[in-house]
Amino acid sequence: MNLFDRTSLVETLKVNLEWDVIIIGGGATGLGVALDSVTRGYKTLLLEQVDFAKGTSSRSTKLVHGGVRYLEQGNIDLVKEALYERGLMLKNASHLVSNQSFIIPNYRWWDIVFYTVGLKIYDFLSGKLSFGKSLKISKKETLARLKTIKTENLKGGVAYHDGQFDDSRLAINIAQTCIEYGATVINHFKVVQLLKSSDGSLNGVVAKDAETNQLHTLKTKLVINATGVFTDEVLKMDNVSAKNIIRPSQGVHLVLDKSFLPGTDAIMIPKTADGRVLFLVPWHNRIIVGTTDTLLYSHSLEPKALDEEIDFIIETANKYLTKKVTKSDVLSVFSGLRPLAAPKNKSEKTKEISRSHKIIVSKSGLITITGGKWTTYRRMAQDTINKAIRLGKLSKAKCITKDLKIHGSTMEMIGQSNHLYVYGSDQKGINQLIGEFPELGEKLHPRLEFLKAEVIWAIRNEMARTVEDILARRVRALFLDANAAIEITPLVAKMLAKELDKDEDWKHQQISDFIEVASHFIIKKY
């Protein structure tokens, strides 16, 4: 029996008449809560309206970090917590989280002193879970390690270590881990109504299966709202006069060819024109450059990068690189929305809005978890379930996620020479597929490393239901080369339709849906 078969998962809704916990939202936060909940022994259901990590959780800067910037703001507790969680992520998902070296290039002598001292504090706060010591490095070594860095006025650099990961791959693996422990986790399943008993307390939800349009009434002791930028919609579902508590902030990233930053080091630019930091990070043999921080007044499932955000990233990168970046060099552009707490004093400076997480309990008993970041997903989940226990919503049980290995985690040294390393222990299953059907060993596209076998694996074992699920979040084609992803859409749609036994109309709809989404990842050339 395939544990990850969606039809079987939907069937469990008919068998389980009451749940201990229903979680709305399948991003990092919701999946973390589901894992914490099920491993404590609670009967757990998670429902995601589109796909796991569809929103913010697949659109990060791909860093597992304490946040050097928060250190500068004096937010020591947040940094310490994140550095501790960073260490746990490396231990528990070693196939996806890796140690990444960063260099801060310094063009003024006092910067070397300032950043050396600051990063020594960062090292100290990481304690036993340190990723490596920070070091002051000479101009010569900086140039040797960063081949494309501007040399004029360069004084040297400071090297330090942080974590790097594949965000949506981790989300999928956490979903799989939840299911392996007995949770029911379903994508493309939207909660449309909250149910209440006569005293006004929440006791269930009505949810719609996007594939069949069938409505399901589901009873529960506890509902947890982990919907990120959609938090306010769920709060209004609970109470129509609820105030908005979320102000979305957009972060944009550009993906470039590896030639813009050869070598293995990432660059951290500590002071951009708007007082933020900018990263240039090696990722899947490309370079990610970002991010921006633009307060928005609205949000959508498919946010779009603004021209000024793209220009800002290119201009800032070009101040530091000898190899000039132009719009035509951008392989993909992706935008994510951070669910920041709405500022109380009407402050427009997103960098001043707290990044720490908040747990809100509504009169009805709805628990909402907001804020935070990928690095602290496990701690956020622990705090949320602990809160539910303190409120008497759940019986007492101990959190065990600190040492819990995530699906795919392996003790074997896989190495990153082969792109299949992200599958960890599942790599064997993919190789087996290729052994049985050698044609599945073929590449999907000459410019992409991904294989046909990965598409079949994503459908059979990773709950992928649409072309977008596959090309955006299982294999990262859309994020790495949007045009190449569009070119292979008909091939992937054909494979998907065959596996799911769908007709030609469905296949064509999939193609047009994906091309519409992919258009947001391409910079329009005027």
C-alpha cells in the first residue's frame, strides 16, 4: 500500500469522524505543527488549499540562518533561538540542509573591525551547534574566493558560516514524515467554513476537495490557523468583524547563471541603499540574488515582482560584481510574501517589524500562529501545541521533534555532485525506477539537470497533482529556468495525465494553467 496515495488519504476522512487537531495551511508553519502534533500522539489532519509550500514557503532566500541583520538590531534572543534551530535542521534533514560559507566584502577599514566583532558574537551565540568560526580574510584571499568581486578600494573580507537548503523539498519531506507517523495530510483541499457549537466554540470545519468539488464536514477538538498571508481570511471566517493582523511584505529574488559567482562561497552585502542586506547564494548550480522588502496592501497566490524591485537587485549586485548583470541574464524571478504583523504605529519600514512568531487565541478557541521564518518552523510548532495543551484543548504530551529525523534524512554522505542528493534515502527508489525503465533516466530538458524519473516519483510518492506541483516544488525547474520549464510543460502534462488517468482536456488545461503561473517568473523584455 502506498502511504502517500491521495485517494487513500481522502478516504481516511470518512473513517475518522473526529480529529484532535485540524491544521489549515500546508506551508512550513502548518506542516511543522502537524508533525509536532502527530508525534505527540494526537489524531492530526492538515488541509492545504493548493499545494504544500505553494506560497511563501517555496520562495525563500534558501537560507537556514540566525539572521546577522537581527543581531545588528540587538534582537539577541531571536538570533540565539534561530541558530539553535539551524543546528537541529542540519542534524534532522542533512540531505537538504548544508553548511554554506559566506563572505562579506569590505571596502572600508572600519567595516572589517565591525563585522569581525559582530560575527564573533554570532559564532558565540550558536554554541555547540556552530557551523564554523568566522574569520577576517585578506584582500588576496577575498579575490581568490570571489572571482567576480569588484577590486577597487577592496580592503579584505570577513568569512562566516550559515545554512542553506531547498525549501519546498523540505516541506514535501515534512509532509511525508507526518503521514508516516499517522497524520492525514492533503493538498488541493480548501477549508471554506468554520463550524461552531451552540456556545460559540469551534468544533469543526467544512472543506472542499478541489479535485472532486465534494464538500466534507470534519469535526475536531482544535483548529489551528497556519495560513501565512491568508491568516486574516481565516480570522474573518471565525469572526466577520476581526481586525486585520497581517501586512504582507514582498521579497523578490533573481536567479542567474553560476558564472556570475563561480566558486562555493556566497556573498552577503550588509548595507544596501535601503539599509537592508542582499545575498548572492549558490543554489543548485545557479546563483540566487535577493531579497527586497516591499510592504503591500494586498496579496495573492501568485505575487508578481515589481520593476523597481528587479532594478534595485540588479543595480545593487552590479555595485559589487565585475561581471555585469542585465535583465536578459535573469533565468527566473520569484516573489514571496512574508506574513508580517501589521505595524501598530503605521510604520512603513518592514525591517522594523518584528520577525518573531506570535500565537493568537480567538474567543472561539481558534489558535492562530503567525510570523517567524523557515529556520524556526520546529520551535513555532512546539510553542503552538504547548499553548493548546495549556489551554486544555489537548491532553498533556511531550514534544519529541528535537531529534526527529525528517523523511529522506540519511547518515550516508551523499555529496552534492549529483543533483539527486536532495532525495536523500529516496535516491535509491529513483535509481530503481530508472533500472526498470531506462528511458526514465533521460533529461527533461538539455538546460536542466532533472530526469523523467523524478516526475514519476513526484506523482507516485510526493503527492504531486498538477504540472505546477511538479515543476515548481518537486523538481525546481520553474525557479531555476522559467523558459526551460515552459518548454517541457507538454511533456510533463502528458506523463501526469497518464499516471493519474486523466483525459486530453484535463491535460490541455494543465498546460495553460502552468504557462499562466510561469509567466510571473519571467522578466518581460520590452
